Amino acid sequence: MNSKYIFKSMIAVAILGMASCKPELSSITPSKGTADFSRYIAVGNSLTSGYADNGLYLEGQKNSFPELIAGQMKAVGGGAFYTPFFKDSEADGSGYKILTGFTATGLPIVGDQNAHTAYRTSTPIKLFTKYVGEINNFGVPGIKLAHINIPQYGNLNNYYERLLPTDFPNNNNTTYLNFVTAKPFTFFSMWLGNNDILGYATTGGADPTDQPTPKAAFASLYTGAADVMTKNNAKGVVATVPDILATPFFNTVTLASLLAAVHVTAPTITTLYIKTGTNSTRAATAKDYFVLPLASANLIGTGSIPYGLFPSNPITSQWVLDQDEAAIVTDYVAAYNTTIRSVAASKGLALVDAYALLKEYGAGKVVNGVPISAAYITGNLFSLDGIHLTQMGYAMIGNEFIRSINAKYGSSIPIVDVTRYRGVKFP
């Protein structure tokens, strides 16, 4: 994404006021039920780490859903929980997006927060300052299920390299799955599988190096991971892959909004043209999904042959997930989730249906007086990158993990008031 961009003409933003109401919480005597929460570990990707606003940073880490769960577990015998926090002096972490203001017409201006990043070097690749200490939150942005058994993965992902005792390029013998299970644990959460389809979707299916993990391989890897996590009788909770196509990343820039922007200067244009994943050119339809970064690219209508307005210069594949590619995403997510549900049932694990939950809240709900939806910026659920959650969204997910744990193991971990956590931060 560009370091600073203004969404022009194509996105109308209505700023919703947030009314805060105190919920009525019933008095429940905390109980651990049949589970042992004395050492809880969290296994997963960016959604587990607290990643938001297109970056991993200290405030996000402190409000990750595992941090929330671990804090609530203390009421039922939960032990110490360690997240590999960035230092206060490097609180911007990887750098992230911030909402810096609005234009005179109310359109958002988004910029970068990167004054205090946590990089120790930028050549030959960016490497983070090493974290030294205990770890319970093993969330690694970018990791796929397909990566968990690669011994050299520490050389391929700088978020993972940051956690390892050895430096790039000498991380050749530590698989992620071995790393997270190196010390005994009594309870775990595992939210893996999202990235096995996400990269394909967000690049419009155009990146040959980021294709969906084959369904059979996914099933084998997920079963194997669950076997390892439960081999010493640890109990746990797993979660399904969300509906990627229901996020703001795929629903903010629409055919209608693009045409509306074009009509400001070219009112006779009625059709936009796209290059599909099969390398054919056709008119775009409402069943095609334009990606959020297209809003900041400022390409539509530019050039001697106006971009996207004529078949001879169509919107290229990386900016649009065409109808057929979208069907592939839907099919793979359904297959992955069938595997996750099956493994959860066979292993006796608690299950969070993140797919159903995020669709439900994304469609619009009011929680303790606060509106929550999948609307970009104003919906309180998704952060500025349009994929990852806000702190309020992570609190909502954390509560669902707690409810699933309680239902499965007879525990009574208390939930939190999600309205104590923020949505997108306004300037």
C-alpha cells in the first residue's frame, strides 16, 4: 500500500458516534471445569499476534485475543502469560497505518506511523530487534499451515526470526511446530489456516508463488498439528477460517463506486474492463471483487488509453478477484473449515466458528450500545488494512473463544466488556 493515500470519490464515509453503555454482568463463581489453564499457549498467525492496521505494533500486541483470554483465565487458575512485546522505545514495531484526518468532503486520509520501529537491520532484508524471554503467544504474522514443518522457516519470515535464538541466515533446524511445543503446556489455542488462502485472494490470484494450499495437504497438516498439540493430553480450542470475501478489503471498492468516480469526469462511461485470472478481458460485473489498495493506486482513467475504461487497457488481475477466482476462495475456505471441524470433533477440542461469527457481526449488530459491522473505518470490527481486526474486534473474538472453552470444558472463565476496547482510532 502507498505510504499515504486519500480515498477519492469512491468511498463515502459516515462517522458514527459511539454510545457507551455499562453492561449488566451476572455474578458467576469462576471454575476451571475439566481443563487446566496453568500454562496456556497460543498458536497461530497474525490474528493471534494482535496484528492490525497493516502492521504489528505494541498497542496491538497488548490487545491481542490471547492476551485477553489469558487475563481472564487468571480467575480460574491461569498462570503467567508472556507475549513477545516490542520495547516501549520500539513501540511502532513493523510500522502501521493510522487515520490522520479527513478531507473537506469527509473522505479519510491514511498515513504511516513508523517513527519508532523495531528493525535492527534493513539489509539484505529487514530484521527485527530480537526478543529474549519466555513466550506463550506464538502468533507469527504471515505463517501458513503449510509452513509449520519447514526447518528453515526462520530464514523466510522475519517475525518468526525475531523469536528464535539464532540469527538469519542460520535458522535451519527449527520448525514452528517444534518451537511452540518445546516446553510443556496444559492448554492451547490454535488458529491456523487463514493465510493458506488469504494471499491468493488479496493478490487477485495473480501471484504464482502464493497459491492456495492443496486441500489434501491442508487436511494432513492440520491433523498432524492437532496430533502434536494433544499428544500429552493437553486440552485446547481451535477456530475456523473466516469468510475472507466478507471483509472490507473486498467490499469497499466496488464496481458501483468506481463508476461513480469515473462519472465525475466521464459521465457517458457505463462499463469497466478487467483482465481475468485466465488472461481474458471482459466487462466487470458486481460479482467481481476489487481489492482495497486499488482505491489508493489512482489508476482508473489514467493514461493515453484510460485505464480500465477500454478493453485494450483493462484493470489488471492483481487489482481484482474475478468471479471464478472468488469461487475458488469460497471452495477452499469451505474445505479447510470442514477439516478443522472434523479434527476438533475427533480430538475433543473446543471449536470457535470464526467464519460464522464474523459474518454475523459483519452484517451489523449493536453490542452494549455500540454499532459493529464490516463497514470500512466506521464499523468498529476491522482495522485500516481491511483484513485484520480492531482491538474491539479482537475482544469480540476473545469472548467467543472463552464461550467455546466454557461450553466444552465446563469452565466459567469470565468474558470482557468489548466496548472497553477501541475500533479504528480517530485523530
